[in-house]
Amino acid sequence: MADAHMGMTQEPQVRLRLSVEARQGIGLLALSVLELNEHIANSLEENVFLEHDERDLRRHPLDPDAIEMNVRTESLLARMQRSNVGIAGGSYGEIRREFPFEKYMTEQQTLEAHLGGLLAQELRNGLDRTIGEYLIGNIDAAGYLRIGLDEVAAQFEVSGGRVEQVLHALQACAPAGIGARSVEECLLLQLEAAGQADATTRRIVQEHLQDLAAGHVAQVAARLGVGPGDVQRAFDLIRACDPHPGLQFSDGHRQALCPEAFVERDGAAWVVRMQDFDLPQLRLSEEYLKMIDDPHIDPQAAHYLARQLRAAQGLMTGIEQRKSTIFQVAACIVARQQEFFDKGIEHLQPLTMAQVADQAGVSESTVSRVVNGKYIQTPHGTLEMRSFFHSGVGSTGRGPTASEDVSSQAVKHRIQTLIAEEDPTHPLSDQALQDALAACGIELSRRTVNKYRKSLNIPSRAQRRRGG
């Protein structure tokens, strides 16, 4: 028993000591460029070793005159040269570009700050708070957890049960449904919080969501052996839930949307260029470097300066690593999405974070942090890097969009196009949409076509009919 108690008290101390640098790197990677700018500004005020390098002449990306780009990392260059991705070479270069200001505006999300404040009140143990912060960093804007608990447990060298306990504490935070790993779990968390998760309602969420969408009250009642009224009541409760609880944390403020990577054609290749924006260039203070080397310095002052120096060096290294990692992921995306850059959204290919993680030599959680809230400027607009990841839909290998697999996002775009071009007096049925997609080499069931149409908030054929 004593040994068990000793293990419980020692683990947080060891884990926290080992994870300080990792936590700093994880934190920087999760920040948007504007948040990083603010973090650097605060560090310049608080750390005596950090100085703004006044020789830095780079310009903000919204300056229409020029953009400065810097891609330094020879090991990364060697890695990407083995793929089909072009890389902008050299140290700094300039190109001219038009920057319409309205393109670089987006809604500011505050979900992470909200959850962090609530979790700090719930968890007293330092390691548990650290795990909780890591989980929060892997929750997307809709409120879903995008990392496996086993991976988190391995990262912090703790049991999966401990990570699950932290997740349960996180899921207890408002709004209900936050931190779910599936739509079903999200709905159940909300129903449980409202005291409405009776056996019938739970089974409908777990087994009959498709029937719920189709309104099959009688069929579900027969399968569950309950009355139609019970099923209808459960349907109403489930429909009242919010499947995207994180989206309510857009606070209405507008902030600049700054792409951190640019994709451009250079001859026959697409090249990835990185942008530093108006991040201050940092350097170490010569004055304090001399002071810390003084053999007559007071020991207490030497200890303070040593901590400040390590923090300053860690920040500078972390900024470069952040940039390198974003570049790696962006380059892998471009390598996998050549058809999209050449031809547009209908040619977006299926892509998973596991594929990019494998090619870039990083973990899936790192890829998730990179693509969440980071933007890439493409010939087809400024896009969140997360938007390049979609599941695949089987193809027959026929038609203008045929390939082994087609991105679900590309299929949805094709459905939107077909409906936009339809005769409003004779709108297309789901069967007609299915036939039109098949003619393009995309084989889907009518049920899947129906699901995609509804996910796009496109009304049924009868609701779209006009005149005639």
C-alpha cells in the first residue's frame, strides 16, 4: 500500500518535469498566428533576454506591396525532394500579390479558453490538468475530441483509465456534449445532462439515428417493442440536441484570417512557401548574455538569469519548430492533393490525418493541431488546412471525375452543382442525382445521396419545385 501511495505522489512530479519543453512546443503549435504574435509580445515584456531584432524588415501579408518568405530547414528540404512537391528555395524572397482585405476575416473562436477555465476549477492534480489541457487542444471547433485516448496515455505515460477520468471531467463542462468522440456520444451526453436518457432514447441514439432522420416512427417502435408515442417523444428530445456544441463559442468579433502557407505554381510544380507575417524577429540580449557569463555574479541572480535564458531559447526554438512542422504538413497536403490544385474542388482526393502523419514523420495529434485553425492560401481561395481531410467514396473508374476514390467533399460539391443547374419546375430526385453521379463514375446508394443532400441543408425535390 505504501508503494502504491509513493507511486501516486511521484508520478506527477516526474511527468511534469519531463514534459515542460514538450508542453511549450505543443502550446505554440496550437496557437493561431495572431495568438502567437500576442504570446511573443508578452514574452518580450517579461523575459529580459528577449529583444526585438530591429533589423527585421519583413512586411505584414495584408501589405499589398510585398510578402517576405522564409523556408529554412535542410532536412525538410531533403525529405520533400523525395516527393512531387516543389519547395520555394533560398532564404528570403519577395513576390507581389493583391490582398483584398475582406478575404482575411474570420470569426474568433473562444472554446479553448472557455474549457480551460472550467477544467482548472474541476481538476486539482497538476498532471491531470496538463492532460486536460492536451485534450482541449485536440477538440475541434464543433466540440469533438479528435485524438485517441490510448495516444494521450502513451504521451503522458499514464493509464488509459486516468485519461478517461480526465475526459469525463472535461465532458462535465458546459455546454453538454463537449469532448464527445462521435455524434452518438455527443447526443447522449446532452440527454444525460438533461436527465432525459431513458432506455428507449438511448437505443434510438445508438442504433436508429438514420431512422430518426427519415422519421420512421412506426418501424422503430416495432423494433424496440414500445409505443409510437414513446418513439416520437424520444425523436423530439434528440432533435432538440445540438450536434455541434462547440460552434456556439463564436463570439461575433472579427479578426484577421492570416494564411501561414502559400501554394503557387512554379513551372510544372506546385510550391509551398511559408510566411512569417508580422511576427517579431527575436534575438538574445548581448547585455544579459555578458552578465550571465560574469564569474562574480550573485548566485541568486545567476539562477534567475539561467531560467530566463532557457525560456527565451525555448521560445525561439519552438517558433522555428512550429513553422517547420506547419510546412511539413502543408507540403504533404499539396503532394496528396495535386488534382485539387490543378482542377478545383471536384477533384479533391480522400485524405486522412494518419496518411499525412506517416509521410511527415509526426503523430496524428500533431497533424490535428497543425490543421486546426491554420490557413493556407491556394489558387482556389484561403482554406483552413483541416478542409483538405475527407473520407473516400468508391468510384467505377469511369467519367470525368473518375478515380479509385473520390473525396466525400468533392461528391457533395458535385451534388450542389447538379441541383444548382436543375430545372426548378422539374427538380432532380435523389434517384436522378444518384444516376447523374454514376454517369460521372461515382457509385453511391440512394440513401447516401439523401444523407449528403441533407448534410448540405438542401431541401427535398418536392420542397425545391417551383411553378410548372
